[in-house]
Amino acid sequence: MALATAIGVTAGCSSAALPTPPGTAASEGGAGSESIEQILADAPVADPADLPAGSRMATIKQAGTLRVGGTTTAALFSLKDPITGKTTGFDAYLAQLLAKYITGTPSVELVQVTAQTRELLLQNGTVDAVLATYTITPARAEKINFAGPYFNSGTSILVKKSETTITSPSDLAGRTVVTQSNSTAVNTLEQLVPDAKLLLLETNDQCVQALRQGRADAYVLDQAILVGNAERDPQVKIVGQPFTEDPYGIGLPPGDAQFKTFVNGWLTKLIDAGLWDRVWKASVGTAIEGEPPAPPVIGSAAGS
């Protein structure tokens, strides 16, 4: 069964949001999508004048590799193939495009991050950027910089395929709900369903396993992540409507306004050249039918 046409999380909002799926992902949505190599061939490279000496951009170019904090377990966004060793998905492809823009080649060093380590790795200089379905919030923006937003998602509910009694946040009252520690879903659940029993785990895979094993009645997180889970696991499904708006941003080191402006300028070029749409079709669009939604307005999220 195909997913519904992509819609904004907020009524009347034209944004890059995932759809509200009826349960299973489209099995043929990606037929004919182009490869990341084809997209990279058309991707821009920064003018040398935009990489002034002493800037973070110049340092990255000299190193020849962009160090990106990310994950390898988020289907449709950043998932590593154990056979080929390649990491595919929306975030993974954006990382390659940004690397090419700065260095001239799509050379990315992927550093595994979790919801608990993203800010720390940016603060201590371990990574140059974080692309990991990273929701922009004012609180996080006090610790790091955000470019974007580049994608909009919304908090949703994942349950076992056999589950019929959970369709909305109110149905989670008194239930055990798993989510990732330090995710925005923790505060959302505490506010909307204060009597839910929270099970906090570190990774997406651990949360899905807890749901499948019956240690949790539902898994609540960004719809973008949950759609990927439903795409690759026939034992789970998404229910109900997204009930928050979660704008994804590119996490950047704090205190470097020049680098933030540079990355926002690159995002604008991608959108204007139609490359954002092509990346969407080659990743998220392989599971969702229809044309890409409109990208969110850069700088439109509180904290961006």
C-alpha cells in the first residue's frame, strides 16, 4: 500500500515534511530515481573567494575531508549497507554535497553520534557538522549553531502491526513508551502524556527492538525516523497524525557565524538549482509516492 501524498505537519503549511502514512511504505516509489553520483556530478563547488584564509571552510578544504557527525541506522536518511559499506539517504547525500562544495570532492568522514553526543562533538571540534535528523530548538541553539532548516518532520507513534488500541498521544496514558534519550520526544511526552511510563534508550535500533520484544507499547520519535523503520520492518507500523513540528537543521560549531552563513548560502544554492528535490527523490522519495514537497524557508525555525 502506498504512502499518502506528502503534506505539511501544520495545516496549511507548505514544507518539507513526510506524509502521514496509513501503515506501510510504498514499495515502488523509488523506481527510476537517479543515483547520488549523477546528482554529485551537477553539484556546485564553492568559489575560492568564499573560502578565505583562516576560515573554517579553508581548514576543511586543506584537510580534504568533511568530518560529519551522523548515524548509520536511519533508513531513508543515513543507513549503511553492510555489504557495500556505503551509507545512503537524505542526510548522507547532503553531507557528500557539502563536502564537494567545500573540498571539490564528496569526501566525508562519518563520526557516529547519538542524541546525547551531538552538541559535545561540535563543541570540542571532533566534527565539522552534524547531519543526523537533528531538530532545531532554541535550547540546543544556545550550545551550537544551526544552518537551515532543510527538512520538516513531526513527532509520531510507531507500534506493532497487530496493535489496534493506540492511534493518538492520549492513548499512551499509562502505557510504556520508548524513545531516544535526549530527543525532543522526551519533553513532548512529558508535556502531553505525563502519566506515560518512559523507557529511554540510546539508539533507534534499541528502541525498535524494545517495541518488538514487548518491553514497550509504542515508540515515539520524529516521523522521518519512524517511516524508515516501517519501511524496513514489516512487523511495525505508524499510526495517527504527527503532533509536533520538528525542523531539521545542520548542526555547526558554536561561535562561528561565518561558517553558518556559508552553509546557509550553500543550502540556498541547492534549493534554487533543484538539487534538493533530486536528493529527496533519490532517498525519501524511494519510499513515498508523489513529487517532493517545498523545502522549508531557511532561517524560519526558532533557533536557526
